[in-house]
Amino acid sequence: MPRWRRRSLLGVTVAAALVVPGGGAAAHGQPSEPPTGGVVTKAPGSGQTTSRVTLITGDVVTVTSGGNQPTQVTVNGRTGSNGNVTITTEGRDTYVLPREAQSLVISGKLDRRLFNVTGLIEQGYDDARSGSIPLIVRYRAAAVDARRAAPAAPSGAQALRSLTSINGAAMAADKKQAEVFWEAIDDDSPQAGTARTQLAGGIERVWLDGRAEALLDVSVPQIGAPDAWAAGYDGTGVKVAVLDTGVDTSHPDLAGKIVDSRSFVPNEEVKDGHGHGTHVAATIAGTGAASGGRHKGVAPGAQLIVGKVLGDGGSGAQSGIIEGMEWAARSGAKIVSMSLGGPGGDGTDPMSLAVNELTAETGALFTIAAGNDGRQGASTLGSPGTADAALTVGAVDDADDIADFSSRGPRVGDGVVKPEITAPGVGIVAARATGTAMGTVVDEHYTSASGTSMATPHVAGAAAILAQRYPDWPADRLKGHLVSTAKAHASTPAFSQGAGRVDVSRATRQAVSGTGVVSFGIAQWDATTPVVKQVTYTNPGDQPVTLALTLRGTGTELPAGLLSLGADSVTVPAKGTATVPVTMSAADVPTGTYSGHLSGVSADGATVVSTAIGLVKDVKRFKVTVKVVGRDGAPADPASTLVRYVSMDGRGESNFTNPSPDGTLSLTLPADTEYLFQADTVTRSPEYDRVWEYTMGTLPNVVITGDRTITFDARKGAPVTVRTPKPSQTVHARVGFTAHSTDQKYYWALEQWLGGETAVYTIPTAQPNDNFRPYFGWKLTAPDLAARVVGRNKVSLDELAYFGGHVGSLRFDGTKRLPVVSAGTGTAQEYAGLDVRGKTALVRRSANVPFRDQLARAIEAGAAAVIIFNNAPGRWGADLWGDTTPSAVPAMTLSGKQGEKLLDVLRRDRVTIEFTGVAVSPYSYDLVKSPQGGWPANPRYQVRNNELATLRTVYRASAAGTEGGDLRFFWVPGQNTAFGQYTRLPMPATRTEYVTTGLRTTQRVLIGPTWQLGGSELGESIGVLRPGQRLSRTWNKAVSRTALPPALDEAAFRDGDLVVVQAAGLLDTGTDHTQTYVAIQRDKVLATVYRNGERLGTSKLPTFAFPAAPERAQYRVTLDVERADPWWTTSTKVNTAWTFHSQRPDARQLVPMLSVDYDIDVDINNRAKADRRFEIGLNVRHPKGLSGPAIRDTKLWVSYDDGTTWQLADVDRKRAGQFEAIVRHPKLATTNGFVSLRVQATDADGNTVEQTVTRAYQLR
């Protein structure tokens, strides 16, 4: 098993702390529907991959990365969302945080890692591999009943297990019901002026429930175990729980040792199919029977209870681990051994909290691996080893030198000394589970492994021996005695070794113990007051013991005066205690980490008590006050304001929070460090439906040299506007920036997406800065609505707007005049006797009548259009959500001011409104402006046709009225990741598109409903457009089929004995198009691989990899794709089979898999005329970059009854690889309305492709 790795930022993976020589990447959590056999769905170096992630809020994010191409991130807002999303890039990680979740993340109620989309994909939580979001929920005490039973799971989620130790539960939020779940837990009624900081349903906190991964003959004598055995202590009568990958009960070393077991891994028995758990169990209590006693465990007399919390693949769930901890501690285990861990923190994660609670409840001692991230430096401890109550274990070699991989303290946040103890963890030989190959196999029964996983069971065994010696001691007493009797290494800092290597011989024979660890925590840089802590010595013996005290530095010498003792010696009375004060005076001490070792030694040397002492002297800091002023001149509202401060010195520290009610944020930041400060504030409607104004200010590359105040005054914000040659309206806007540190070593980026109704302002940059690159972006279309009151009554209606949403309101198309009727507040009583048929219903918004009810009643009464005006002077807006079709009539909102004026006129006179609408815009603008040096003083832009590229684009659709969408990515200079958001585009359509030039760009098109993201998503190659350039583009032209994308590098290749295939399941005919995503939860996709006729396995994705034999062999790959949706009527089923020969190449080599491109003359609905002669062009090709062998033979058949009967067509060769078939379409009435195609093609080397496309195109 590869060594456990610290996962940057995500921190939800728990891994067994195991190191293997030459170890590689740890295995991730298994897919919900894994491939079978040797076929895998993703392979290293396999080019560009696309993953989709549904967030807890219901927003859907698509990430395309790899293949030496820049990363693309698409955000599709949940229904009911206004698209207000903040996206940040921090090193390798991209966070997508909807505005409504930001305050909950800031308050700590919602785990920020739930929005780390790159991290979620890394952990296997993308939608293709997980249909639910695994969560750990902690309830407020008042919500938990006397039985400690948690309430029922919120709507949209299923409760999986109760976690009573933390007043919590594990649950799975169904991604298809994510919006329902979010509505159930989101308390969306905050007090005015305060940020949203509470969750609904009695929930206190929500964490991501991460998958978990699994992290002796010299080592046992090294810790003195044989001496304890000789004294009669081998752990007899003590139960030790092993929470790991299970155990091989048939192993001779564990015969008769297992007294209880239980699996907490769904659908797996306790049997160890990995090997890690068996190795750990035998290190604790193995008899060594298979080696004649040579590989005996530390406490061979102990009994084992085994909880399988990690699966045979080495992975599990945090909630399953917690449930296993509860079972073990409440089943009589005195010691609980956990050789697992994940990225740590400050000890407040769910597993650490469970350790603390269960220790207090049961008295069980948890011995937990520190982790294997020591090579990354300080503060690399893993969870749950960060728990206060845990006895955290580091690893040493056979010379007691700290292992380089052993994770080190201090603990993040408070500087606590951990690990507290070490044990042998390098090259440990112990039991090997049958059929496994974990570690380095020694023989049939044993394997060797390294890691803090191996060190931890040594300490667990020692604790079992001590518990036999002192059966009444609780966990803290056992822990303190083991730590204070450890053997310190003089040159190893306490933050690496604690008090030293466990010495079970001394622990069992020595009565006196003491405080094992004294943590002074973090001393502030300007602290002048000494801090005093007590070291307590305990003597349960019959005679007093006098100890001579010596304090020395470990690792390095201690600065003079930093630590001092209150006495040089202490006498500990029989059956009593004595204390000695230790004083820390850090006033004149330089910044750094300091540790010492306090040794108490009796005159005869028989008693030695060790205490590890540690402290962190903080860096010099200055006070920085960030002040935010709203556009009204008052202190910015905390609920509507965010302040970010980002360390630009490479540490990756990124923080964001709300200011206090007075609009200020007080910080103390390290001197001489470089920060970026950013603030944004918004003006929004009281219901949080719409953001009307957004102001951003940024101050990059600030070096902290003294106390200072940074002010972001929104009143200074300059309006950001754009004017286009043709009339236009903003569909959505974005504002963002990229920033580099002064030394160019660190990169940070932010982008804010806003609705078209939002006025954007940026505070001008005072001094130009080449390390900071802002940008603005717009998607604009023809204005979709204009209205005027006909006649002499002049009432402005410029604040009239459609209801929003993915589908939203039905649009006017052209000009229509409708009389207006007042319907009051839209109650049933007000409609009684009111004639609104064929008219516009004017309705006042009401707190007592939901606007959806107002709209429904107006439509039911026969209104031809509905206007709901605000019951307050300003504008308002809302989305129609939860619907898959537009409102039955045009539905609009209007400001209170204009609505009241209209109503006033209506009381005195008849009113008719002339509506002019554009249902589908004939043109669009995709624009980006990226000024150099900072936010400009006057960001008002006028674009002209000669600076843009013009694209004449046809969007074909086989079904009339198909919902679709498009987006365009741009990369401004210095930007690593581009972000996009789909906009609605009814199809079929023809549109003229005007696009910014000079930047890398690419378009993506979705054929199908944007709110479901269930369609065929197509993309194109990245390129740079030129001013004045004119191009034609066609999307979704038949025939859509399975193919290797023609523009994709390494679409099929072999590297050593691994073949990688990156096929597109349903690709249109665009020569530079790729299918960026297959809707795995909607499409039926099955790839099957054969070698020399033998089935290797299957995959449910069209991109996959499989193992190949070194010798030449024939391979057959079939890929079947099926789609059944009302908006997808052609290419409903595609069956493709490839055969090719391959043998191990000297270097990476393309694989000769053939693809067929079709060229047919069809209309915008992918239809051809019936009863006509028809030409079908065929282009048979190898993957891009592979020339030859020549295409030898191509055949084509057609069917007009979905393949029940086939007709062979005449095929003529035109040129190399290109063919033309002539068919005669029958009369429409004699067909089912569709044409199916079957092609067979062979090249000169015998490589073949066979493809059947059911309903390839339509007839008319």
C-alpha cells in the first residue's frame, strides 16, 4: 500500500499511516458503480478529463482539466439561484461558493471543503462516481432527545448511521435532491443586518464525510516487551480494539485471539482483503506461531476485537470509522488502536471530537498514528491524531532516530506538542493476510511495512501490558505513564518525538510517573508576562522517591532564560503527588519553535521520569484594520459584505469573513509578509432574490510593515459599463482578477458571477501594479422585452423584467398590445367576477400571497400576461424554479414605484400596454476587457465591430423547441483556470455571434435542458480569434456517433502495458469538436474490452484504460451508447466495435482504432427529404497523429425501420480514407421517419471498425 499523503486543503480523506519503499499515489474511494475486471475509468497521463460535481446547494460544477490544456470550470446554478457565485483558485484547488452559503462557511457551520470542487473530484465525489453527497451532521444539544437519538434526516437525504458520540449522524444527500436538501437545512430568514450563521432543523454543523484510506523481531525487544513478559505482563485479560481493514482470522499468529468482530464497511465482511489490518493486529497481539515465535507481537496475551472500518480497497468513510470507534469503546475495549489518519487541523474535526467524547465516556485509550507527512515539515499531523485525548504516535527506526516520514507537530492553531510518543515503524515484519501483497512480502505468512501505522500498534500493545499491570487506571493515567516513562532521544525535538520512544519495560517496573507533556502553546511576539505551568509527579509506591531534575533543549539549545524550573529536585511522597513549576519567559526570544526535555532521575537511576516541553514563539505582528464603507456612506452591512485577506508568501493562507456591524475587520498579521486584500459589498433585495449593485475593491502585494488601516469605500466605485454596436442587454456579467506575489512564486485568482440586472462597480487602483490583472466579462443578447403604455398616459416601464430561472417566463416574440386589468393582490376573492381573459393582470406583491400563487391564479383566470409589481418602492425579482417548462404566459416583475403609477392611471382610465419581445436573440456578444495595472478609473467600454470576430453559428436540433445552452471560456493573461456559466439557448437556432479577440477562447454547447445538465455537451479546440475575422460554425449536425474526437491529441494510445481510450459517446460532425461530458446518470454507456477473445472487463464511461499483454495480441473494444430523452430523437442508440492488434512498444504509441465521420446534407432539424436520391459521405480515419495504414475497404447499409431490415448501399472511393455512398430514400409513409446507418471499415493491417447508428437522421 502506498504511503499516506496529506491532501492539500480538502482534508477529508483518512488514510492508514503506512509507508512502502517507492510508494506512489494512494488509492481513492471506489466509484458507486465501479468498472469490472482490469478496466479502469481514468488513467494517469490520459489527457483531458471532464468531471461534474453537484454541490450541497444544488449548483452543478463541471471541471475539464489535464492534457496539457488550461482548466475550464463551468458553473450551472441551481434552480432558484440567481447565479451569484464566487470562484477562487488557490494553488491547485478551485472553490466554487454560492453567495447564499458564504456566511455559513465563515461561521464554521458548513465545511468549506464541500465547495472545493477539485478536491471533491480527487476524492471520488464527482457525479459519475457518487450519486450522493456523504455528510456528517452534528445537531445542537436541544435537538437530540434523551436517548441521544438524532432527528430524522432532512428532506432529500437518507440517514445512514447514528453517531451519538458527537450528537450527530451520517447521511447521504441525494444529488438529484440536493436542492431539496439545501432548502431543508438553510435557515434563510436571518435578522436584518446580520449574516446568515445558523442552519435549520436543529443542525449545528455539517462536514463532508470523507472516504478513508488505509495509512516486527527487532522492534518488539527494542521497546522492552520481553522484560515485561518476563515479569508476567503480556496483556492477558485486556481487550484491544483494532479499527482497520479487518483481519485474516485464519492466520496462525492470530489463532484464538479474536473475541469479537464487526464490519462497518457496507457489503464487506470482516475478512481482510487488503492486508493492513492483519499486520497491525499481529503487531499488537500476534503469537508468532508461523515463525516459531520470532515475529511475536508486543502483547501476545491480549484479546482482540476487530472493527473493519476500511474496505478491501483500503478506503472507508469517516462516519463508518466513528461508528466503529463507538462500538469498540462501548464493547469493553481498554485500548483502541487506529493506524489511520487524514489531513489534520486543530482537533475539532468529527473524528477528533469523537475521540475526546468517547475517552471521557468510557475511559478507553485511543492510540492513533501521527501520519506520514514528516517530509513536508512541521505541523503535518493527521486526524484523528490531533485529538486532545489521543495518544498520538510517531515512528522511529531501529536506532531510535525519528523516521523522516513521521508527521510532526506543533498542532495547527494552538501549538500543542504532538505526537506525545514514538515507537518503531520502519521495516516492521508482521502477519500477512492471505492473498494480499501489502508492503514488501517476506514469505507466505509475513510482510514488511513502514509507517506510523506500524508504530501505533507497538504503543497499543504496550498500553495493553500496562493495563494488565494497572487494571483500574483510566485512559489519562495510562497515557501519562506511558509518555513519562518513554526514552527520549537527545537530538530529536519534542514536536517530533514527544517525550520519546515507548519503553514498556520501564513502564511496567517503574511506579513513579509524571506529566508527560507540557505545552505552552503560542507565545505572542510582544508577550512580556512569564507563563507558569505545573509538572505533577505521582508515586503509587510505598516509599518516597526523590528525583533530581534536569531541563535541557531537544534538537537545539534553549535560549537563556526561556524555560526555568522552580526546583532542582523534588521528593514525591509514597502514595502521593508533588508538583514543580516550569516557567516560560519568551519576551526576548526570537521567533521560532522551541522544545525541551525535563528529566527526573532517582539517585540509583532506577526511576526516570520524562516530560516533553514545547512552545512556539510567534512572529512579530501588526494590527491591520480593514474598513468597508457602503455605497450609501454608512458602514457596510455584514450580511452583504465579504473581506478576503490572502497570504502571498506561498503558505496558501486564504481567509474570508464578514466585517463587524461597524463595517470594520481587525486583524493581526505577520510582519514583513505579503498579503492581498479584497472586499466586495452588495445592495440586494430584502428577500435575497436579487443583487442590484456589486462593488469590488482590491489591494494586492501589501507588505505588512506596521499598523495600518485599509479602507474600501464603495462610494468611490466606478460604474462598469459596456456599449455594443447593436442594442443589447446583459445576460450575466463577471468581474475577476488574477494576482501574483512580487516574487512570482504564488498565484491567486477570484471571479464573481453576477446576474444581468446587477450594476457593477470597481474601486480604482491607486497605483499601477504589474502583478495584478483585473478583467470584466459580459454575455449580451438583443433586449428581450420592451414595453410602453399606449396613448396619452405616460408611464415609464423601463423597470419591467421577466421572471428569471433556467426556463423562467414565456417570452413575447414580436409586438403585442394587451389591455391591463388590476387584480389587487391576486387572491381568489379578487378574481371572482373579474374578466382578465386575453388581458394583462396587474398584481401587487403581497407578504400574505406567495408570488407563485399570484401567478398561477392569473393564468387560471385566463390572463394573457401577468405583471406583479413590488409592494415597496424599489425593484424586485425572482426565479421560477422547480418547473421544466416556461410559465404559460409572459410573467413579469415591476418596481413598486412604476407599478403604483401604472395602477394610479388605471384607476382613472383604460390602459393598454404594447409589449415588444425577442424570444430568441438573433445575435450575441461575448466580451472581455482586461485592463493592465489595476482597476481603471473609468471602466466604461465601447466596443466596435472591427475589433471583434464575427461567427455565423447554426445550432441544430432534431426536436423542435429543444432547450439548450452555450458558454464561452476566455483566458486573460496570467490566468490558469477559466470559468463559465451556461446561458439558455432554445434550439434549433441561427445566431450571429460577436466575440472578443486576442485571448485564448473556446465555446461549449449543451444540447438539452441546462437546468438538468443532462444533455450532450460539446466543446471545441482552444484558439485565438483575430479582429475582423469571420467564421461559420455548426453544432449538433447529424450524424452524432461514437468516435475518437478528430482534434484530440492521443485519443487512443498505449504506454507500456496500458492502453488508454478517450472516445466520445455521442459526437457531432464538427471537425474540431469533442464531447466534453457524457451524462452518465441519464445515458446508458457500456464499454467492453476483449483480448484474443477473452473478456477483460467493462466500463460505464467512454474514456477508460485497460491492461495489455506484452506480446502481440488482438483486442476488441465495444462501446454501446443509448439515450432516450424527448429532446434527443436522432442517434438514440450507437453501437461501435473496434478490433486492432498491439504489442508492447518501446515508447508511448498511438493505437490504430478507426473512426467514421459522416457528411450529409440535412436541414437545421437534421432532416433530409424523403423520396429522393441522397449522398452520404464517409471519412474513415485513424486517431490524430497516426498516418496509415491505408483504409482498404468500407461498406454501408441503411435501414428505415430501426434495423429490422438493412439495404447494402453502393460505396465509391473518392480519395484516401474518403468514400461516398448513394442511396434512394423511400417515400416517408413507408418508413418510420428515420434513417439508420451501419458501417464496416478495414485498414491494410486488418484493424476494423463496425458501427451502427440507430436513427442517424430524420426524413421529411
